[in-house]
Amino acid sequence: MKITVLAGGVGGAKFLRGLREHLRATLPDGQGGTTAEITAIVNTGDDLWLTGLRVCPDLDSIMYTLGGANDEERGWGRHGESERVSAELTEYGVGWPWFTLGDLDLGTHITRSHLLREGRTLSEATAHVAARWNLGITLLPMSDQPVETHVVVGEGAGDGGAAGGAGAGAGAERSMHFEEWWVRYRAGLPAVRFEQRGLEESVAAPGVVEAILGGDVVLVAPSNPVVSIGTILTVPGIRSALENTAAPIVGVSPIISGAAVRGMAHACLSAIGVATTADAVGLHYGARASGGLLDAWLVDESDSGLLPGLAEAGLRVVAVPLWMNSVEHAAALAGAALAEAALLRA
């Protein structure tokens, strides 16, 4: 079985780990792995150059989680981390003092940047760093070309600290890298729109279109629908592959009971005029039968009352427990997604 997953960030990382564990149990290879082939197409719109290093937050979050090195308390970065180098950079007045890179994490960024400067592509650099961790899942960046998400904030959005209140700097629209809006301001500055810079020069990374067209199942992880999944879908070639694949496409809602499972997805959804509800996000993706993305959509049991409206829109919908509070819960969720895909293929 070949399974392709669109993923980004912490939600995508937890889902992929659960999927891997489910398949190890149900399709074992006799050596602790699985006979299934899992490919994750990962958002790189959060990527940036910082202090001369190429940082790929979503790729690294997924790699560390699957590699067993993730800091489970913070939800990002390496466990057992220190930040002595970041403290020194701050003393030198370089970098972003509010975007600290751990000392162990810096090893990844230095390696990646070294490979890129040698002429390797991002796909090749990703394969190199991922090989250390024995992930059991192939990680593919959505594109080898930089496609960076920037946020345009509105007039009156000042530089008032983490809360993003009006103050000094208020004025006309201005743009900032997504990570500055997300980490420094905690998405507190009202976003007018998101811009994917470099999109016109980008193409899907090698293997991405093939993984979609050749997959038996395509899953959309419970990642941010605007700046993770939404960014992946903007890369030329990816949406058309999804439209043409014979594989069923099953998505998992990142919204439970009207709230984002993690992070500030509500601020992203508000910027594009979509309500922070499981049905609104499902309708935003849309039914593939009517030109949208999905064949089936999983919502939480607490949102079971939304099923009739989604079904009327042409989506196959099922309510299951969505909280991934443990690897076991994430594995059960992945199993439910695959079960829906099997019903669609039958």
C-alpha cells in the first residue's frame, strides 16, 4: 500500500507518527516496520534564512517527532536542548531574539545550509538529514524552490508587542515573514492577506506529483488549512495532481468544537473569511466531486451535529475521536482515516 500525506507542523507530525504506528501494527514487515510506503509532502512556506542558515520549521518538526527527538512538552524543537548559541547571537545583535534556535537544532540547520551551498537541492538535503533518523516515512518538501509565506497586516497594526496592539509604527499596510507574525506577535496583528513569495518560479519537488498520482490513498493531515495545507496546494502541479489521482482523498479536521487543536489557526482562517469550525474548513476544502479537494472528511465526535450539512455538500463525513493526546490515539485516528479510504475504494 502506498500512502501519501499532505502535512505541516505539529499536527502533521503527530498524525504521521500515529499513521506509522498503525501501519506497523496492521501491515508489519517482520522487522519492526511496515510493508506500506508512506510519503509525506511537507509545507515549506514557513522556511526562512536566519543568521545565514536555512531553517525549515515544518520539515524539522516532523523529522524530530518521527525520530523520537522532539520536545514533547513544548511541542517543537529537540528534547534536552540548550540555547547557548542563540544567547550569543543576541549579544552580537544578529538574528531574531524571539526566535531562538537550540544548539542541537542548529546542527540540522548548519548541515542543511552546507548541503544547499554545495549545490544540493532542498529535496536532496532533506533526504540527507532525514537518513540519520530512520523515520520509516519519506519526507518530501513541497518544492525545491523557496516559496515563503509573508503576512500583510492592516493599517493601524502597530508594533505593540506580543499582543499586537496599535502603537508606534501604526500606519499603512506592511508585510512580514509568517514566522515573525506567528512567533513574535502570536498572530495578534490582524492579517489582511497571505502572500507566497517565489510561487511563480516554483514547481512541485521531485517525487511529489508521482506520490499523489501513484498513491493508493491520499490523506490530508490535521494541519493549518491556510498556511500549511493551503500553501502546499498553491505550488504549481500539486492541485492538478490531486484532481487527477485515482486515490481517495481523506482529510482530518484541525478544528474541534469551534477551536483550533493547536496554535492560532483561527487568525489565519479569519483572514480568508472562513469560520473556525470543522464544517467551515471542510467546505473550504470542498468536495472533489464538485471541484474541491476531498472525498471524505473526519470531524470530532463533539462535532457530529455538523454531519448533515457537510453531507449535503457532497462530502462523506464521519465523526471519530480526533484528539491525539498519545501515540495510541493518533494511531487510532490514522486507522479511522484509512478505513474511510478503504470504503471509498471498495
